[in-house]
Amino acid sequence: MQTEFQTNQLPLFPLPIFIFPDGINQLRIFEPRYQRLVKIASCNDLGFGVCMEDKGTIARYGTRVLITDFESLPDKTLGITIQGIESFEIIETWTEKDNLQFGTINPTMKWMPIPATSDNELLVETLKQVFLEFPQLSAHYVLPMYDDITWVCQRWLEILPLPLQHKQWLLSQNDSKKAIQFLHTVIQNLNDSH
């Protein structure tokens, strides 16, 4: 089964993880519909969309990812490494016969890099500490961009256990300013409670 779709249409992968542009993660692929998704994404330069679900419905905002690596896992399933490219808003979705979902998407504004300053030291230093304590989180980032507060915010938003509505609202923003403000409050509260 080969699907013809336009450049603003992507196969969608609903997942409990959250990924921003420049984020890296690994997935285990075993369902036939997602094996087809990988084939589609491997045959074009568009990749696929990673989206969160809200009570069985795909959330409005997601991230287009590209597959950067493949591996055969010990349990005979396929492991893929994905990297976030751009965020998008879903305009419409549909489901094909094998239950693989697709969406028509509009890219959202890319968050521009912002140099980290002393005002952001708490966010940077606590992320470094988390990456040291949990090396599986930092393993993909050979050259972490701690000097870019936008990059730091995006990594925080990926790992913090925030409600879907919070992550969706932040993903819909045109820049990282609201995320910086939000994370300052969250991280400060976490530090104060310890």
C-alpha cells in the first residue's frame, strides 16, 4: 500500500513522548502500521509527525521529525533514532485502512536562538545537573548548546512531566519567551522545595 501525499501532509505517530525541534529520541517500531510509516518517511525528505494524544484524539500541535539512524533490536524489532525538525499545527487528520493516521499540517514559527545570560543561569545549570544524573537523557547531545537558552528550554520541556495542555500551549508560541518565564517559575519552585 503506497500513499500519495503532498508536502504539507505527513504520516502521524501519536506517542506519550514530547519532542521539540533539535530534540533527539529513540523509538521501537513493531506495529505493521508504524513499519509502513518508517518506509514512507525513509522514501522522502519529509519524515513524519510526532504528536501527543488527548483522550484518544491527536493533539493540535506536533513536531516533524526525520529518521537519523536505524538498528535491529535484540527482540527482532526495529529501533530508530529521530530528530525534531520543525513544529506544526494540524489542520485535519484521516486514518487509512491499516489504522495509520495522516495529517495536513502548517509549520509554526521556529523559535530563534537566544544567547543564555546570567539571568538564565538557573535553567542552564540545573539542566546540566539533570543530564549528569541521567546520562540516557544527554547521550544524544554530543555538543549540547547550553549557550542558547531556547535550546535549553526545549530540552526542559521535553523532560518535565507537564500536562499536555501546557506543552501544547508552549509549542504554539512564536518564540521561547513564554517558555523561559514558565520554566524559571517551575525550576525555582522545584529548587525551593528541596
